[in-house]
Amino acid sequence: MNNNFDMAVAWRIYPKVSKQPILFADNKFKMVEHSLHSFIASTRGINVFIYFLLDGCPPEYKLMIGELFDAKNIQIIESNSIGNAATFQKQIEILLEQDKSEIIYFAEDDYIYAPDGFPQAVELLKNNSQVDFVSGYLPNDIFTHPIHQHKRNVLYHENKIWITANSSCLTFMTTRNVLRNTRDLFLTYVNGNRDTSIWLIITGTYVYNPLSYLKFINDKECFSILKMAIKYSFKYFFTTKKYQLWMPYPAICTHLETGNESPGTDWIALSKNVKYAQ
């Protein structure tokens, strides 16, 4: 293992805008550029190696990345519009096979990051045995959506409150060892499973309790999440240990989809203060 890096990142980028972002809704290149600059500011103080998966991106993306990062800290991998599921599978393969760092991070292209957030997250994962996964993103509905209502553990670490969560998106931090043990479960996403359903099995929430299915039987969305967990992942119900997923408040980053911003931070104001690296 090459120990020169504190974190290895697999970052997938697709050149088209999806849904309705709060920033750069008509300019994906500018969104990605802004995201990368904010990530640079968020990872100050740690040494990061990034694998960029450019899926059907025009040449200017590769040029921009080459100008932003030292060549010894990146590797660019290009594919021909193979899509969301296939690039997620490539992220898993790359992060398991790489030898840059035991701590790994899955990144998507429609996030923005708060300054100096990552050193604390890396330290939390490295030094706490109960922390298996870290999501820098805190869902906007974390305290209101029925699927997120469950008992939580709490940690106070430096200037943030960290809470356990039962599910997240596919932008998250973990270790190679934990990913190795959960790889097959994450790969059910490639076959059509949804991220929330996968996380509920990983965190052991609801899916093992028959009463949960009765509880959510009249909630179409929640019941669908549980059904998909059974459909795609039932064989892992009794072989996957329960892991703990932690999220910070205030959040380290936010998904840019309108209405899903991490609470507690004015992300529009923060985005205006992103300093572009020279």
C-alpha cells in the first residue's frame, strides 16, 4: 500500500445536467469546475489522489482537470457514455484495486463542498471504530421523511455534531476493507436496485423487522424502497453485518438538486465565496 495519500477518490463526471440544480442549471462544465474548486478548498491539509471517470465528456473537461491538479495526484479514465450504473461499478473496481490509500471516497459531479471539511471527516473515519461510512451530505429531509425516522447515535467532534443515518446517496467515504465486504451489495445498484434500499441493508434499518413492512404499507414511496431491498438484495439479508453511516451537521457538502440542499448552510452564498485555485 502506497501511504503517501490520505484519501483516494473516484470521481465520475457526465457532461449533461440532470434534474434542476440550484447552480449552473444550463452549464454543466461550469458546475463541475466550481465543484472541483470547492473540493480543493475542502481538502486543504490532506493529500488526495483522484481518479477521474469522464463518461462521454468533451476534451475541455480533461484539459480543465489537467490545469487544476498536479499530474502526480490524478489519473483520468475516459469512457464513451456508458451511463450512471456502469460508472458506479467502475468506481468500485478502481477504489478496490488502487494502492494509494485505505480511505476512499466516491464522488459525483453535482455537489459543492464547504471549505476545510475533509480533514475532520478523514480523522473521524480513521480514529473511530464505530464509524464505517461517512457522508458529507446531510439530506434535506433527514428529520422529516418517514424513512429517516430511527434511533440515532451522536458524536461531538471538533466543531460539528455527527449523527448516524440509515441511508444516503452514492457520494460517500469509507475504507477499502469495508467496501470489499459490501461490494456485492453495492453492485446490486448496477442491476436496478436503488441507493436507499442498499443503505437500509448496510445499516440494518427496517428491512429485518417484519413490522416495518406493515408500518409503511400505506406509504407508497417507503414501501417501494423496502420491496426493492427484498427484490435485489434478499440473499444479503443474513450475511451482511450492520454498519454505521455517519453524517455531519452542518454538512460538509450538498447535492445541488433544488430542494435537496443540506440544511443549516446558505449554499448559494457559500458558492459565491468559492476561491478558484491558481
